[in-house]
Amino acid sequence: MSYPTAKVFIDNKEAGMTPYKNVTLKPAEVEIRLEARGSQWVKKVELKNNVNTVVNWEFGDSDKESGGYLLFMEKTGDEKRSGLMVSANPDKASVAIDGEIKGFTPMRMDDIGQGDKQVAITFPGYKNINLYVKALVGYQLVIEARMVEEKVGQTQTAELELEIEPPEEMTGGGEEVKIKETETGWLRVREASSSASREIMRVKPGETYELLDEGNSWYKIRLDEEITGWISARYADKLL
């Protein structure tokens, strides 16, 4: 996944555009390259059987403004525990699991329990990275993150736009969108129209929501009377 849409290369061969998914690759070390805005992200990753490797990258106007994460799993052989290892740039970022701070990067935990977990990586002056993952016994989740500096000017502008948003736009009665089927069975709702923005909720295929705004391949929807968020337009249809 990337923002904006990027070309995907695997071992120097063009494979498609983001969002991109391939379940036919064989276990091996491969070089993955993303290209967008005249910039690129390149990394060699070890693909393994029955394990998804996730890349989520945001291309900014400069190298400092670009960042994201790589997520994969490693087999540990410990059939009673599920581990976690997190590294981040900048270093000493705090890591919270289900809202409770567990340590600072680089960090490793031998056991975080099994099941769905929310992992949040935060550092003052940088955008938060929030992930929803599933911990499995016998495996260690590995997260390699590069955080993006927060632009104070952009944040203030977003707050001002929210404060002066015309009441008419928020009162409803306009178009609606219906969530399409997804690979995961749910769709992330984000705080802003960016794949690197904080996830605030998840919606399910078949559900319909009021459409408030749209732009740059994103839809802004109303979740309830007080909460709004952005979803990828790729996974929603406008209703007539």
C-alpha cells in the first residue's frame, strides 16, 4: 500500500500499481521497490510460506517527509508464546499495545498474548503509526517503521477547516456510499485522506454511509452524529 499510488517492482520487474497484492510468489529473498513522485523505496525482504508481508509507505515532497512501515512474521518455534519486535526511526519511539505503553524502540517482547492487537508507535513531533495485527503462538511479529515529521502548519490548517465547515454539509440528506467487498472483510476509516493517517474505525462490506466530501481517491463519510472519517474510494460505490 502507498500514498500516492506507486509503481511496484519485484526484483526489478514491474509488477503493478498500489494497492497491490500477490499471493503467488514463492518463498525467497526478493527486492521490493516502490516508485512515486520521482522518489523510490527499496528493500530486500524474505518471503515465507503462509505469511503475509505488508508494506505501507507514504511518499512526501522530500525524504524527510516520507515514511511508513514493513510488517512481517518470523517463526520462533515456541508454541506457547507470540512475540513482537519493533524498530523505528527516530529511535526511542514509544510502543503501546492495546493502549498500554510497553516500551521504547528498539524493543522486543517474548509474549504479547494471542489474538487481535492494536500496536501504536508514537514520537513527539511525528505522525503516529497505528496497526491492527493478529498475534499467533509460535511466531514473532516484526515491525520496521520510519516515522514522518508532523507539519505544524498543516495540522493547524486542518483544525481550522474543521471549525469553519458549513453546517449544511454536516446535516445529511446528500449522497451515500456502500462499502464494497475487501480482501480482509473490513475497511479502515482514517482521520485524514492519507493511508498514513491514523485509523479511527473499521467498517464492513455492505454497510452504507452518508458521503460528506471527496478528493484524491478518498471519500469522507459520516460514521455517527459526531464522528466522520475518510475511506479509500477504491472500496466504495456511490449510491444513486
